[in-house]
Amino acid sequence: MKLNNGLLKISLLCLGFTSIGMTIPNAKAADLNTQGGKGAKVYCYMRSNGNAHEVSWNASYALLKRQSNSMFKTSPKHAAVMITEAVVQDPNKFPNCGQYLGDLFQPKETPIKSANINNIQTNQDSKYNTNSASRYNY
């Protein structure tokens, strides 16, 4: 009888751990949807009111980073996915926001600076002429 009682306690304990393990990921997913929803709300509101992508993205990403309870920082790619998931899961909350989602995944464009040939000084025009006999004039 004692053996059966011990087995019953162990099986109930295992069942308890199994049910806890099954509810933690669901709670995590709900938490991410809440964060993504907040980020999507800020991003879509700003875009629909005429703000540029960069300004809207910075505001929503800052909110997502601050809302995270994680020890690690939310990456920009993950934040973009969170916003996209929130909009796709409930498009009625974010009307006309789908048209802006592609901007979240565009690579940042870095302006290419070209040299201005007109401002390059030649050796003849420079203050220090390297063709002289004495290289160091003091």
C-alpha cells in the first residue's frame, strides 16, 4: 500500500510539472502579443498620421525595448516580427497598416558619399611642397 501511495505522489508531481511546462510557453506568447500590439499601435498610428517610417520605427522600437521583461534586449528584427504578427493577427485594430509593414523589413540605406574632385588640392597648391630640396622647413 505504501508503494502505491508513493507512486501516486510521484505521478501527481510529474503531472504538475508537465502542466506547468505547458502553460509557460502560452503565457510567453501572450506576453509577446501584448508587446507587439503596443509597438504596432504606435507604429501604425504614427504612419497613418503622415510620419515617416524612420520616426515611427524609432518610437515603436523604443517602446518595445522598454516593455520587455527579458534580460536580453529585443533585436530590431524581432521587434519588426512582433509588430507584423500583431497587425496580421488582428488587422481590424490596425486599419490600413498592412501597407506599411514592408518598410519594417527593408535594409537601411546608407548614403554613399562621393569625393568632390574640385576640393582636392594638388601638390603645387599645397602649403608644404614635397618636391623641394629641403623636406623640413623650420
